[in-house]
Amino acid sequence: MSTIPTTQLIDALKWRYATKKFDSAKKIPADTWAALEESLVLTPSSFGAQPWKFLVVNTPELRAKLVPVSWGQTQVVDASHLVVFAFKQNLDEAHIDRYIASAAQIRGITVEAMDPFKKIIMGSLEGARAKGYLDVWQSRQIYIALGQFMASAALLGIDTCPMEGIDPAKYDEILGLTGTGYTTLCACPAGYRSADDKYATTPKVRFPLSEVIAHL
């Protein structure tokens, strides 16, 4: 595996910001977008269960409908691409069985050989369900995917804007998620910053490393 210089990583993360104004005339090349979709697929998740669905909304009419339920934020229509992040509610045994079957096939083993692992997963899920935080746990997985997507985009010179300022229920309705078992958590437009987005040159505000990282 080839590596990148450490300076390249830090420069990309310093360059990244929550883009407030996209250049609607600039589109992400197909091969670059394919790599970003793959970065979503490769996101790690608890037990590897992948309790999510990523909706790439390309239809202009759908995007226009999302603006009023996104606090009027026009990034959803101006950006080259829009990803909506949804998680699987009430994660159940059927989903885990599908994951186990896929894992067994990919790794060349029997489903039965994975029974001990399945029991561990189901025990954790049922424990979380009994305590009432199963959906909270699974929704947290989405932020891992969002972070990986944004970091990958920055390394490729693509701007992003993570958005929680949306109406998830309305997103579900507009995008056809209602009743599917998946529900919207957040969205992330991606594309290229507009030349007149003043936030592109606004200095980042971060606490010093010494205040947020402790060596024990």
C-alpha cells in the first residue's frame, strides 16, 4: 500500500470547511465520485453490520423539494452531488443474517461457522434494544461514514457541507424512505466552493492541541 506525506493529510484537513456556497456550474468527475461512493462502502461499523443506506440524490426536482425542509439552505441544490445518510431502525436478526451470509460467502466459510459471532452480535443488539438505545447506537454509526466521506473528499479536493439542519421526517417522505425501515439522519452536499464564499478564507477556530489531547 502506498502512503501519502503527512503534510498532504494535514493540508487537506486545513483546506476543508463547511462550504456555505457551492459553484453550481462545476461538477465532480465521474471517476472521482465513484471513489467517494466507494469510501462510503468501505466505512467501518460496529460488528461490521453496516446499518445504513446512502442516497445519492441526482434528480433536480427532488433536490428542489428538499430546500424548504433544509432551513432554506441552497447547498442541497447548488452542489454537484448530494448524499443523504440514513440508518436502519430497529436493527433486527434478518439484517444480521444477510450480513452473516455475505461475510461467509466472501470469506469462503460456512454460515454455520459464523454462529458464535452471530450470537455475540445478537446479544449486543438485544441488550441495547432492552435498554432503549438500539436506534441511538446505530445512528452513531452514520457519523463514522460522514467523517470518512468528508475526509476522503478533502483529500481529493472536493468540498463538502455536513448538514443536520434538516427535517428528517420530510426527507423520508420526499425520498421514499417512509415505511422502509430506514430513516434520514443528516445530509452532505459535495462539490466545489464558489469563488465568493467568504467562509473559504475564514480562519479555523480550534482549541490548542495541548487542551484537547492528553497523553497518559
